[in-house]
Amino acid sequence: MLNHLVYISAIWLVLAFSLALLFGTRLRWGNFFFSVFYFLVILGLGDLIALTLFFAPLDLIGASAVAFWLGIPLILVLRNWNAFGQALFIFSLFATVIYLVYAGLITAFSPLSPIAFVFSYLLLLLEFCSLSLALTYAFEVLDVMCRIRWNRIPPSVKSASHLPMVSLHVPAYNEPPELVEQTLRALAKLDYPRYEVLLVDNNTPESTWKPLVKICQELGFKCLHLDHWPGYKSGALNFALTMTDPQAEIVGVVDADYVVEPDFLKATVPYFVEDPKLAFVQCPQDYRNENLNRFFQSMYDTYKYFFCLSMPARNERNAIIFCGTMGLLRKRVLQEIGGWDEWCITEDAEASLRILNRGYTSLYINRTFGRGLMPLNFEALKKQRFRWAFGGVQIIKKHWGKLMPWAHLVDPNNRMTPAQRYFYLVAGIQWFNELFTFAFTVMVIISALVTMAGQTGLLRPTSEALVILVIVLIGSNLVRALWGLRYAMHLTWTRAYYALILWFSLTWVVALACVQAITRTRGVFLRTPKSETKFAWLHALQITGWETFLAVLCVLSGLGAALRLPSILSLALFGICCSQAIIYFSAPSESVMSATGAGGTRVVQPDRGVIGEVVSENRLGIQLGIAVIAFLIGAFFAALWPAPNQTPWWSNYSPQPVIVPQQLPPGIVPQQPQPPPKNPPGQQKKQGAIDPFSPLVFVTGLPLGTSTHARWISINMLAPSNTQLARKTSVIHEFMRMEST
Amino acid sequence: MDQKEITGAMAIHTLNQDSPPVGAPTLDQGELDKYLRLLSETRDSREALGYVERAVELAPTDLRVRKWLHGTLIALTDRDPFIEYLTESEGMYVVAFRNSRPVVIPKDRGKIEVSPPVSRTEGERIIHLLRWSVLGLIPAGLGAILFLPIVYLRALMVLTAPSLPNRESRLAIVALYLSSFLALVGAIISGLLLLHWIG
């Protein structure tokens, strides 16, 4: 029956996804009964299709009943979505659970050696984490695209009788004076009666900050240069708080490269007057250098995605984050929480968590009031992403206790709602997606190398049904990511695809950041491999040396496996390795693309915020490489452990039939393949039966690329030699014979 | 040691006495008013700095003092915005302007939770221990089983300890439930491993 559940869940998911893709963003109304009706239609259609593929009406009725009764509560919970979004999420959840249960049963009850069981279990753990993340991405995307009701849209601004004084803090570190001057002159044009501007420059050479003093004097702004100042940007902003005018009630942070619209304050400050509990307001970060070339366009699209999809979803639950620029905070709240945390290198998001923890409210106003500059090349983007990922994990490390379901029981002063805790927890955990992807890449490479050595003892059995579900899950997640990108920014499919590739290109650096954030107590910044060349394209390749190495390793190991034991199966393994290589090859390609925006000559961008401990990417790569090699050596030795020499009694609980990749132990003579038993006319073949000569596929690690590229892993490898295929065929028939008796 | 360092050391000594000692005299309103009057009369920003520092010592949270402090600092940095960091405590910065002695400036914000924490309560330590139980799921759940008695023992010690804050007991109870759940999951996985071992 479980096999049929797997097939039907795949069919339902495909149906629900196809219809959601066509109509999901168009339907802007809904009610419970229509949702139930639509849900039943999908169930019925899916059942009809399944009946034509395998005639098992009792199984289908049972599965439909379970899906129906599980779906109804979810429809009630997701009442602000339309029917298409509800059905898609329910069937995604259903398919994920079915997959994990099925894979779990295979892991638990297939006749594996103990070491193979441990490897298979580790794989299952990785799959569980990745699939759970994929569901969170699905939720985030559908929450905006299929929403029929918005409950927290900021009302139109009324003119307030009292406009409080605002203190705008402009942190600067080693910024070109011309850039900062542009920002300051834009701030001087703000249409607001009472505000001050504090330019806070820290740890910059005197020749760089001196020209800014005159400009500030001319514009009537205050200028501070903080020398030998610890604490990065947050240290500077904390001192700025001390220097803020006592009459100021609102503090704003504007980055030194942001040109702000004149009505920024007039449009945002009144919300503080209307709601005394409002602690901070955030506007989207936008950029003005997005059209240089395809790289900058993709970068722009990925940045905008967060503000067009993630932030509106979070705003509905009063769970937005403060983004460090183009935001305003109530001064007394900022003082109450103790200012900015100098330990965390993403002090902005961390502060917003502490603010919400005290029961204050936040507001996201989805309108651009200022445009800054994006990183000028891929190297700068890597460093920025390393910082963000590191800081994101730091926040989880410090505040995980506040985000747990029992947090309010332990600390009644914790005023965060369950939705706020969920969004902040997920935001931190989603950074680990890239680490899971890297772990999966390692397992794929190990699988290929182990196959090259002719050892398959570690590999988990598979079945056709599972493989199909894997393909459906991966495909739906990939397409959903593209769909989200298209919808959020009205992109073409091509442009959405390029944005996805840019996400992939940062996999390695984010994985590094996660490992560093877990193991270190203090923040560090990334130093990319040194390059003395003046040619931009060569430098672009040098700084993505590790990604290129990984990609080449994937291709070579897959090729080696295919050449060593040529068959359809090893070719499929090669295909999987290539899919992983695509992820890492995207880094050098994006890097070279970014270099073409600067012409032929290398542009050296000053490192913003790099005033703390710096860690070398080369050193991190070598450390990780040593760990992987140790794991690989362990895997090779473990693969030598023999499989059980007889079928244990508990293997009956494994979903049947499965293809067991381990070699037959010595002494067991492979039987001649028996012809499959003939079914009576009108009956389909027995449930779960597999034609042993059907092309057997295993999919692993095709990039999921959901909203922020969740991947999941299902490594089901088959030893592909012809001799071993014959042996496996005999094993299959043995199972079928046992089943029929 | 130059003058700046000596004065800095005195400033650091002052920093270490953020809260007034027991038996300290109450605020001398007359003294405070005197310094505020001197501040309003002087035109020299460096002299004003001296007066405002005295006023801050007497009444660090007084709004008038804060206003004068802010105004004095802004005036000092108007022509030369250079401020050098020397040290800080939980409530104070010690900084130096160009060619000036160290100056103590009170921070204008509350206390922040230090990370990583200097010390944890017993309940927090038990919860922190749970991360090993979670990681213990990786080696086929054996670690989760191993940590169960350790967490149990420490949680029971907390629960039976007299007059501990409620929060500690709640943390201990949460740790008990969580470690039990993790150990159960670990036991299932280890049981399966044993099955595969026996074959």
C-alpha cells in the first residue's frame, strides 16, 4: 500500500502544482467550501489517474480519506490563502511526509550492514532537514502569491499634529568622500521640520574622512570620527546614540551610499505618532546600479526578492526584521534594549528580535525611499553574503531559547508570538540550507568514488516509486522558486533563471559561513584568495577557485564511476554529479560576468565593515577538505563491511519490493531469472512490483532552488555492472516469490 | 606613563565604581546648580567639559545635565570631530578628543545581554547541555541516550534545590521532557542499529 501512497502523492502534487502555476496568482477570493470542493476535485482527479496506472481502489480510497482529513484543518489554518495555494501546500506536505516515512522504512528494515544502516540514517537525517526547509520556503512563497486577504497593510498617512524630532545616523567606514557627499546632500533636501544628521565615521584614514567635515559644516550636520573604535558598525552606532540630540524621539539609520527621497521622513514618521507601541519601521532597500550587466541584474533581483516576498509575509505577522538601513526606530525603545549588539555582525536583525521580544510592534512599508549601491563584483558579494550568513547563525546561537515553542513557559516576559518565533527561527535555520547542499555534494562524490572502487556496501536500496516522487519534489521546488521570482518582480523566465543561478553560486561561501558561525564565538570576516593580477577576468576566476575545484571534482568522480562500471545507472550517477557541478560552476561564471561590468581592468572595492578578525577562505577550504577526506576514508573502510548473508525476519517490514544494491555474499549462487507470474486478466500487476528490467533511476541532489534554494537529498545508488544487475535481478525475483507465497 | 595614561587610569578607576558606594551622600543640589550655572556662563568648550563631567558625576540621569553634556560634546567636535576610544564599562565610555585628557561619557542606553554569557545559571547550563543530546542523534542516537542520565541527574538536583527561582525549575522541567524525547528517538534508532548488527 505504501508504494501506492507514494505514487498517488506524486500525482496529487503534480496536479495541484500545475493548477496553482496557472491560476494561483489570479484568484483573489476564497471561502472554506470552495477550498474543500477544489481539494476534493484534485483528490478525485488524482485517484482517476492512479486507477488507470495501477488498479488498487481500496488503497486509493484509504489514501484519499487520510489526505482529506489531514487537509481540512490546514484549509482552516490557511484561510487567508486561495484554494490553489492551500491545496499545493497540503499536497507538498503530504508528499514530503510520505517520502520520509517510506525512506525511513527502507532505512530501518532493508537488510543492510550496520555501517550501511548508519550511512543511510545520516542520509535520512539530511533529507529530513532539507525537505523541512523546502516546506518553509514553499510556505513563504505561497503566503504572498496565493494570499487573498492582507491584514496589516499600512494605512495611508494622515498628517500628524506633532512631528517628533528625528536623528539620522549615517555610519561610514572607508567610503569615498564623493559617495558620502551625495548621500549627505540628499539628506539635506528632506522635507521635514525637525531632524539632525550624524555622520559617524569609524576607523578610517584621515585623508578619507577629513573632506567630509567641511561638507557637514556646510549642511549643518554633525560629523564624528571614531578612532580605534571596536564593535564594527554597531559600536559606531552605539556611540552615535550617546551623541544624539536629547530631544530626538526617532532614530533613523541610513547607509553612507544611500540617496534618499525628500519625503522619506514625512511618509514614515507619522506611523510612530499614531501607534505608541510601534517600535520600528522598515522600508525596502533598493539599488541604483542594477543595469550594468546580467550579473548586476541578477543580484538586484535576488535582493528585491526578499523585500517583495519575504518581508510582506513577515509583516503580516508583525515579524519583520530591521535591515540596517532605510529604517527608523523609536529612540527610547532602542535605549531600552541596550542599543546595538556589538557581538553580532548583523546587529540590525538581532536588535529587531530583542525589540519584538518585548512586545513592541513593527511595520514594513513596501515603498522605495532610497537607493544605494550593490557590491561591485562577485568577490564583494561573497564577502557580504558570508557576513549575512555568519550573523544570521549568530542570532540563532544567542537567541534560540527565545524562539522555541516552550519559550513563553520558561520566561513569561517573552512576548513573542508563535508566528514571530517561527519566522525568526526559520530565517536563521534557512542559512543551513547551503551547508546541507554541500554535505549532499560530498555524499554524491563519495558515492561516485565508492562506485569506482566497486564497493556498494554503503548504499541505500531504492524503489521506482520513491525515485518518481523525488523527481516530482525536486521539480516542483525548482519551478516554484522561479515562479516566485517571476511573480515578485515581474521577471521573465530567463531573468528568474539567472537569479536562481546567482543563488546557487553563493552555496560554497554560505556553507563556510555556517560552519564558522557554529564553531566560533566571535565574528569574523572572509578574506578571499589573494590575487595580484590586474586582469579582471583572471582575478574573477582566482577568487572562485574553491567552487571551481568542487565542480571539477564532481564531474571527474561521476565520469570515473561511469567509465569504471558503464551502464545506464552509472550514467545517471554521472548526471547527478553534473547537476551538482552546475551549482559550483555558477560561481566562476557569475564572477567573470561581474568582472565584465567593470571593463577589462580589475576594480578594487574597499572592504566595508572589515575591521575585525579576518579568516582566509583558503584555510577554511583546507580545513573542510581534511574533514571530507577523513569521512571518505571512513566510508571506504565501512563499505568493506559485508552485507547480511541471509534475509533477516524484520526485512518483511520494508516496503516491497526494493532493489538492494549490496553484492550478494559469497557462496550464494544467483538463480536464473524466473519469468514474472502472469496476472489474471483485468488485474494490474501486484502492488509495488517492479519490472526488474525497467530503467532504474536515482536522483539525488538536483538543486531544488526554492525561494532560497532548499535542496533535499535522496541518494539511492545502484551498483551498475551487468553482472551485479543479474544478481540483483535474482534477488528481486526471490522477493517476488516470497511475496506471492 | 604620560598624563593621558595617568588620567585614563583614574578614569578607569572611576568606571569601576559606576554605582555609588554604600553610605554615599545624597545629591548635593546646590553643587549641581553651581556647575550648571558655570556651564551657562563659560564660553570655553574645554572648560565646559570639565564642568559637565562634574555635573555628570553628581547626577548622571538629570535631563538638564544630559542636555549640557550633549551640547558640550557637539561643540567640542564641531571643528575637529576626532574622538579616540580608550576603554569602556557597562555604563561609561572613556574617550579622548584630539590633544585632550581622557573624558568619561555615560552611555545613553540600558544594559545589553552579553554574548556569549559570562556565566550561566544551572537551569541554563542544563538546557545548553541539550545541544549534545541533539548532536548525539547523529551517531545512530547513541549520544542522546548517553546524555539522558546526565541531564536527568542535573535537572533533579535543580528541582530539589531549595528556594531557586521559578525560571530554573521551568528550565529543568523542559530539559527533562526534551531529553526524554530525544532519548526515545535515539533508542529507536539504536534499536534498529542493533537489529542490523544482529542481522
